[in-house]
Amino acid sequence: MTLDSFLVDVVACPCASHSPVRVLETCVECVQCSTTFPIRDGIPVMLIDDATAGPYGIGAMVGGRT
């Protein structure tokens, strides 16, 4: 999936750290908590209710960082 580069630059995870996201095939993923958000009609849906939690839950820090 290709997203506009401006959109990728301004989209952030709604977790407490407001981390940037990386674009995967059908979703965007928070670089900090690994929570994924679907892309619908070329627009990332950054709503917690539509998210798939990362390995430690939505908004959890990974790699020992808190």
C-alpha cells in the first residue's frame, strides 16, 4: 500500500508516546508499541477501537523503554 509521504510524516500513534508509524502492506504500525491500524481507501484509520494491539497491548512500550 502506498500512502502520500506527507500523510506518513504527520500520522502518529495515539499511544502516550505519539510515536511515528511505518507503512506495511495493509496497515500502519506504531514503531514504539507495534500496534497496527488498518488502511481503508488509502487512509490510515488511527482509532483505538479499530486497532490491533501490539504484543504487550495498545500503547505499550517495547524494548525495555517505558
